[in-house]
Amino acid sequence: MSERERPDFIRQIVARDVRNDRHGGRVLTRFPPEPNGFLHVGHASAICLDFQVAAEHGGRTTLRMDDTNPTTEDPAYVEAIARDIRWLGFEWDGDIRYASDYFEALYRMALQMIEDGFAYVDSLSEDEIRAHRGTVLEPSRPSPYRDRPAAENLDLFRRMRAGEFADGEHVLRARIDLAASNMKLRDPLMYRIRHAHHYRTGDAWPIYPFYDWAHGQSDAIEGITHSFCTLEFQDNRALYDWFIEHTRPAAAGIGRIPGAEGGGGAELGSWDPRPRQYEFARRNLDYTIVSKRKLLLLVEEGHVSGWDDPRMPTLAGFRRRGIPPDAVRAFCEQIGIGKADNRVEIATLEWAVRDALNSRAPRVMAVLRPLEVVVDNYPEAEVEWLVAPYFPRGVDAPPEGWPEMRNVPFTRVLYIERDDFSEAPVPGFKRLAPGREVRLRHGYFITCRRVEKDETGRVVRLHCTYDPETRSGAAPDGRRPAGTIHWVSASRSLPIEVRMYDRLFRTSDPAAGVDDICDNLNPDSLQVLAESWAEPSLGNHPPETTYQFERLGYFIRDRPTKAVSTVVDGTDRPRETEVTAVETSDAAPPGARLVFNRTVTLRDAWARRAVSDTRGADTSASTGEAPEPATPGVDTGRESRDAARRSDPTLQAAFERFRTELGLPGDLADLISGSAESVYYYDRAIGDGVDPVAVARWLVHEVRGAGVSGGDPGALEPAALSALIGLVRDRAISRTVAKSLLTRLIEGGGDPREIVEREGLSRIGDAEKIREIVDRVVAGHPREASRYAAGQEGLVGFFVGQVMRETKGRADPAIVKKLLEESLNDAT
């Protein structure tokens, strides 16, 4: 079974519970967002997990809004969350549920806890409670109100509920263990007084439950069997279980919630089923932040146009950018579920988007930065309609109902991309130049005869001639033009405005090394091309259609919006302006510019930039098209690979085998099946039983970036690549070490296993060896150690990072964390 097909640890747990007839073999999960912002890509993984795990066992999933904070929540967020979940392809069981549905039940359970001696009203201020909290080495000091009689606590809590007290005058706390090593158990807060209007309950409640109290009890009320959350809530699990153990379902006074399976018991802890929380690690996406607070900052300070700005990692932003929901689901499946935090390359998401769009996006031509071409020997008034396919050969399943062909007007005056012409072409430039002949895609051969310039010396117009015998795309005499370029008619094309969206941040970890994430904003994340043109067929299809602009990327029509950005007009001279998108419905005024957002480039543009930065300027012409990631022996052009497969049945058979038998996404299969050398290399690399998808991704993403020339594997033998991937899979080495090794293997060859053993590069699992490093790191950061001792437990992440940096990523993170907690406690 491949790594991709192996069930993750959560699915293994649920499957075991079903086999053992736990909860009667039922599975009921829930997705519990707080309606204080828009869902983002991080939520997508949780949504897929909650809904898919339940569906795999014939179970159900509820949607519950955790609306316990009236000052930050809004019904508009509720609507957006519901819309995003449905867009992603999931439907919850029954109506939307709310924590506020259970306010009365939670209140009754709190009264029961007071009666049983498990909760008390505390009259200390917030600052005083914090001062009594203690540290990881010292127990909390008891509040002077901790031993109030139950009758007095009940009276005070009922008066809190009646609204007699001001905000902050009292709180309700659980009475658990002031000396607990898990500080979540040190008499946590259950209720606070807050005279605030709630969007659902109005002013009925002057007290509101804290998340830790409401969350687990809501799960129990609904009869949830499996509760999934991220690792930062791991310490909360003990509190979650304690609350369920020390409350009675009957105390809620509600029996069963419609559609739920729980409730009705009378004894303490008699919830049936009793939900259990399971934690999984976040997958941190490069060039992205998902903190709602920081995303809100970007919106409020005007760095983006709103929560649905196509640069935002929100699902609303994804939808507006044209990313299809099945691509998001495929991305979540690819990154999987694990127990250790990990960073995910954004190229993984982009590949999933390209793979999804390749088979459904109709091809059209658009010119983004126009340069006028006059075909001098073509009649002035004539319009010739050329026929071109919407989908190329090899697309598996074009959308149903789409016509096979489209008509493209050819006229005397055309537009081509400005970058497709060079007056003094450098070696390797295969587009138009003085005296040079090129093929117009789906059209004729043209030859540049004369160049017109303005008074500044800038090229403003080209005069060309065409060969009327080349309409088929080939010359009768068999001559081959220098290259093929796209074009549109100047008089019969549609005016469009194009928004070239790129990554919002210029560094892979935007929050690292800066006090303000805005310092890492990418100034080129949005460029608006205000005077672009497209073939007229774009006006014949629904606004939600995603197109592939040939040679440029995938684009979708935008809705009316405003944005402040750098605009490049037809003169290529930037000007600052406020851009107002035009209504993109079919009722748009005649001549109005349709607005298109770029979804993703055809290839990984950022990988090209990195290569260009390290190897000097790219000598090939830039057309807005990023070169495809290179693999061993693979030509970088999709057309040439298609042609190679058409002429060589063994390559076509390899392409089909890679997709059907090995499970490779379409783009990976295409790249690796473009030449016999590439197929041979890949087949040898997967011969040792490693996951074929993992090998393909390493070839495309890693070898490409480290290769000595366009992804050339150099001295890296296929067996060595397989061995390297196996070392990473078996956690024998870290990914950081593996990438460093890859470069060495490409340059000098060798066996990675021998190098790892000889140079001691394997993952450090020796606790005593790690302990020495841990103690040294703690001793070297006394101020941070003191802050940790004062209760800032989150600083353990800082120390883990320091140790991992000192060991060059080789230390086992679990051992590091355990030893750090011991060392920090000893140091203080």
C-alpha cells in the first residue's frame, strides 16, 4: 500500500472503534467554527477530515457555530461559513447548530456543578486571578473566595444570570486542582459577565460561557463520538474530559437534542456516547498566514480589498480567484493528516489547481500587453474566421455541453504580446524579430518587415507580411518557423482588464523574523493590466467559466470590485490609480472591459525566479508564461511532449500507466512521460518500492530546484534518489538534511545511506545527546527561560526552534520537547 493510500492515524482510530462496536458502531463528527471571520485553507483540512471520516463509515457530521463571544461574532460570518462548506462540496446533518442553542442547558449544568461542589463564584479581578495563577513550578494560590458555601455560590451565580453585576465583578470557576502540572486544570474560568448584545440571543444573557466549558459540553449534548482539533488544544483535552466526567446529562433539563444520540442520563459522567477528542497537527502553507487576527489586520489596513481578496488564503478568496473546490479537496488529501507540525510547499496547492483545471478549462487567446501588428499584404476590410479547438487532444473529459471548436477572427491589424518581439534578440529567443518568420497560433506564418517607433525610440507598431499558403499551420515547402506565438484581432477582440495575482508575501514564512507581517508583503502581489484584449468567444459563456489563456495561465471573470494597485496600461508605464471592475454579467454595457483574475500560472513561476536569481538572467523570452518544472530528460514545452507521445506509442502508454496504475496527477504524468530518458529514469527510481507519487514529486519539485541545468539530475542515480526518499519516509533523516544531500548527490553522486552513516547526518534520537544541547540552549536564553517559568508556556516552541537550528534539523522533535520541559523546570 502506498503512503498516499495508507489511512492516517485518525482514520485508523475511527475504524478500530467501528470494528469494536464502540458507540454502537456509529460515527458522529462535528465542525465547530467560531463565526468571527472567514474560513481559510487551514479550515479546509479540518472540514475534509470531519466530513469525510464520518462519510467513510456511513456516519454524519453536524455544523455548530461556537458563538460564545458576542463582541466578535456576526451573522454575516455564519452565512459565509455555511456558503464555503457547501462550496467545498459538503452538507451537514440537519440545521446549523449553535453553542447559543445550549446556553440554558449549560447554565443548568453549571448550577449542578455548584451544588456538587465542583464550581464556585470568584470575585477577584482579572489581574488578581492572573497574579494567583502561579507558574509551571509553583502551584496557584487559592482565591479567598474558593471555599464559599454552595448556597452562596448559587445565589451569586443566579444574580449574575439576572444581570445584577457589572462586567468583571464576578466569574464562575471550576474547582479542580491548583497544583496541577497542566495549568488548564488550575480552576479554569467557566463564565464571565458581559453585558453585550448577542446576534442570536439579543440581550437575554448578561453572562457568557468560556470556550473550554461550552465546547466539550456541546459535543456531549449533541452526542458527538469523535471530536477532532489541532494540536494547540492537546492540553485542553484533560479539561474537556473533566467537565464531561463531572456533569449530568439530566442537569441540562433537555433530554435529547433533535437529531443527536446523547443525553438523558442521570449520573455523573453518564453521557452516552461520551465524546473523545483527538488532535492532529497543522499543515503550515508556505507564503501564507491563517491567523484570523492578522488576516483582519490586512483587511482593516487596506493591504487587501477584503476577506475575499483573491490573494487571501480564505476559501472565499480561493473561490473568487477561480480555484475549484475539488482542487482544494485534492490538496488536503495530498498533505494528509499527521501528528507533527510541518510546512507545506505552496507549489503542492498550485499543482492541484493546475491538475483540476487542465481538463475543464477551455483554451482561448488573450493578449495582456499588446503590441500592434499590421499585416501589410492582407486586405484592409476583410475578416477571416479561423477555426480552433476549445480543448487540445489528450484532455480526458472536457465539460459536458461545450462545443468542440471556436471561431477566431483574423484581420489586417492584430495584437501580439509585447514580449513576443525583440528588435535585438538574444540567443535562444524563438519569437518574432526583424526579418524573422513565426507561426501565429491557429493561423498563418508572418514575417516582420519593418518596425515603427515613437519619438522616444519605443517600438509602437510592427509591419509584417503573411503567407496565405500556411493557414493549416504548416508550409507547403516544409519550412519551420522560429516559434509559435498567440495573438488577437485588433478590431474584433474584446477589451478586458486583467488582474495578475501573485503570492501575498515574498517569504515562505511571513511571520518569521519580523515584528509586523506587513514588512514581508510582496509589493508585486497584484498588478492590473488595464488595456488587454481577448478573442470574442469569451463573451459567449457563463461568467463563472475558468479559461486557459493560451501560453499565459488560467483566468476567471471577476465581479464588480474596487482595488488600489499598480496599473500597467498599454504603454507599459506604471501609474497609480483606483481600479473599478466592470459589471461582468451578460448585461454589461457594450464595449465595457470585462475583468479577469489570474487563478494560477501554467507553470511554477517562483521556481523559475529562484533559478534565475542563482544562475543569472533567463535568456528565453518572457511572455508571462512560467517554464514548466523540469524533470530528467524532459523538454519544457507541453506541445513538444504531446508531439513526442503521438509519435512514440511507448511514451503514450507510459503516460497512461503513470496516471491509472501509479496514481500520478496529470501534470506529473505529463512531465515525466515526455521523453524515453525521463521514463527510463523514473521507472528505475520507483523500482525499490518507494511511493511512485513521492518519487514524481521529488523529481518535479526538488530535483528541478537543485539540478545543475534545468532540473538535470547530473550524477544522481535513480537508485540514490529512491534511497534518499526512503530515508525521509522512514524518518531516518530530516527533510532539511535530505535537501542538502540532494544537491551533493546531483553534483558528485554517491549512496545517500553511506553518506548519512559516514557523516553522522541521521536524525538524532539519543536522549542524552539531545539533553546536552537542550541544556546549553536553555542556559543561553535566561530571559526567555524566566518568562516561561512565569507562565508563558508558549515559549517552549521558541526553545524547540533553537535546538532544531543547532542540530541542523536532526534532533527528534518529540524528544526535544520533553527534555526542554524538564530542563526549563530545572533551570528555574
